[in-house]
Amino acid sequence: SEVHEGQVLVRFDGQKLQEAIDSLELELRLSDLAIRRADEELPRLEKMLDLKLSNTQQNAERAREDYERFKKLEQKFFEKIVDYNVKGSEFQLDYVLEELQQLEKMYEADDLTEETEEIILKRQRNSVELAKFNVEDAEFYRDRVLKIMLPRMESQFQNDIETTKLAFERAEMSKHLDLNRARYELEKLREQRKKSTDRHAKLICDKSLLELKAPASGIVYFGHATRGKW
């Protein structure tokens, strides 16, 4: 057949190759989006990890400050409060007892009726009973504060110090590990995209080989090869 230069002589079926190219182009677009997102997220991640580290450091410092304040001021002040509550209740009991004794002495010498005396003395005896109970209540509360509440508070402060210290160490470690991991993942995405780009270029090159064109104008002969010879 007579042909002209550049005329297509043979065209191979390129459907599967085109499907592979289309799939790879979609993969490249998704890869571009993933890289863009990772690029934008990296500064946010770094800032978030810095804030987390700063917060855990502040919590650790506050826990230590709270414990020091408790040991220096609050513990002694709580002990002083409950001691004064007991003393105040005891003072009040002494007052009402003394008043009762004075009333009993006074009523022995005066000429009040027995009914009036009984009312007044009954009120005073009730005050004495109430004062006794207040003393017992203050002593009970003091023992609870000194033996249970304050030791538990100190233990909780110590636990808070240890917990916040561990949280700070974990946040410090997480900052380095998570940030490096994000950087490595971004680098991996870029490397994968480079490989996909190279593969895409190769497929495009292969696609150009699906058509055999005449290198020059002339006569083309169609035949077959037999033992390496036309």
C-alpha cells in the first residue's frame, strides 16, 4: 500500500492502558489533596502540641504549688480551726454549767415559786446538754479532720503531683513523636506522589507506542516473521 510520512500503519488496543492512566491521574489528584491537607495541618499540629505541653506543664506546677501551700499554710490552719472549735465548745459548756450552778444556788435562797424555778432550770439544763453535744461534735469533727481528711488531702496532692508530672512527660514525648510522625507521613506522601508521577509519565510514553506510523512516504508491505526473518 502506498503511504505518506506519519500515516498510522498499526494501532494496538489501548483500552486497558487508558484505564490505568485514568486511575493513576485520579490517584495523583487525591495525592495532591492529601499533601495539601498535611501541609496545612502540620503547623496546626505543632501549635496544638505546644499548647498541650504548656498546659500540662502549668498543671504540674500548680499541683506542686498547691501541695506546698497545703503543707506550709492550709494544713496548720485547718488544725487550728478544729482545735479552736473544740475549745470554743468547751468554753461555752463551762459558761452554761457555771450559770446553771449559780442559778441553783440562787434559787435555793430566793422566794420564787417552784414552777418558775423548774422552768428556768430546765432551760439551763437543756443548754448544758446542748453545749455537751457541741463539744462532742467538735471533737468528732476535729478527729475526722486530723485523722482522715487532712491525710487524704495530702495523699491527693501527692497523687496530683505525680499524675501531672507523668502527663507533662507524656506530652513532651508526644510532641516530638507525633510531630516527627506527621513530617514522615508528609514526606511519604510526597515520595509516593513522585513515584506515581513517574509511573504516569511512563504510561503516557507507552501510550504513544500503541500507534506505529510510517517514518517516510513510500510503499508498505504487510507480512509475517518466520524464524526471525520477514
